[in-house]
Amino acid sequence: MRPYIERVWQHIPPGQRMRVVEIKNALVGGFKHHHYSQFGEDVILGSMLRAPHGFYVDVGANHPWRYSNTALLYQRGWRGINIDPNTEAMQRFAQARRRDTNLVCGVGASEGLLTYYRFSDPAVNTFSPTVAEKLRTKKWLVELPAQTVPVFPLAKILAEHVPPSTQIDFMNVDVEGHDLEVLASNDWARFAPTVIAVEDHAFDPEQPHSSAICTYLHDHGYHLAAHVGPTIICIRKETK
């Protein structure tokens, strides 16, 4: 963030910052225009997922439109499951994504409770204490009171909410440092999405398998198809 913008940003009440971003994007570009994803991931995904109808799972969904990798798919006629522990976020989804199943919870290795670290920009909320510690150094963020929220393994959530005989065409995972735990909680024999997008800040395109996430997905039958910003996009090998 440029210094003069940062100075202005600090004078905007934390509760109003998302609204300011939404107004800016509506007027001069952003999620109201060519794409909704932060780095244009949905443009690439659209070229991979051409069917007019399909089913997605969005873990760490955050917002129906802002930075969303599933918004364009929804507009095309897709539907799916959105998961986020932020109650306000899921209220937005309930209004904007009426075809979807919208769940207020987290995803973890086992069923239980986890500390949910919250900030003035909910897009960076996290279950990771390490990520939360780094976020506390950001001058443009204000830390909000942490919450204790219920979490469930991804396999349990999908078993309860994916309609019978439904193939998951796309899965998005963006949970700020907790992404590998989410993937590891899935039942890959039962739920193997055709395409997966995961936030992976450790990814190095020159050494892709130095990333634990990339290696994990490779070991579960996926190959790397694209890398956009901090997001890797993988496709199931038999669908190459």
C-alpha cells in the first residue's frame, strides 16, 4: 500500500473499510467488472470449467463477490457449498447465493473448537497463530477480538451436504495458512474434485514440489495446471 493511501486508510473506521473498497471497485473497476477473483483466477478457471452447470465447494469463502473464485461460476448457473466461520460473511451469502448451501463453521483435522483470529479486513481472518502474528505487524489492519468457533473435517462436511451422486467439479481452498490442514481432512477416495484451487504462498514455480501443498495434491492424483498470484490450480490427472 502506498504511504499516502496508508495514511488515509488509517483514518477510516475499521468497520467501514470493506464498504469503502466495495464502492471503489464499483466505480473504477474490480469485482464488479471483468472478474471477481483477486488475481483473475476465475478467468483461468472459466477456461477449464466450461460446463453451464456444475458443483463447487468453497472453503474460506469470505464474500459472495469480493475476491471470489466461485462468483462467476454461480452467475453461469453453477451451485455449491460455501464454508466460512464468519457469521456476517455467511449472512451475505445467504442473500446473494440462494442456490448454494452456506455453512457457518471452520474446517479442521478433527471435530472440535479452534481459535479464530479476526481482523478489520475479514479476508485475512485465520486459524493459524503464525499467520495471525504476522498480520499484527500490518499497519493497515486492526485486530478484532478472537473467537472460538466449531470446526469439522472436510470429509464430514461433504458427506453431510454434497447431494447424492454429485461430482464436485471445483474446490477452492483459501484459509490463510490453514490450507494443508483442510486438504488433509478430506476423504479423497470419496470426494475428488476435478479442479482444485488453493492459496499457497510457499509455492515456487521453479521448484513446485518444494511446496508441501503441491506435493500433497500430486500424491493424491493431481497435476499442476496454473499458478496465479498466490494461488495454485491443479487438475485431476485422469482428466488431463
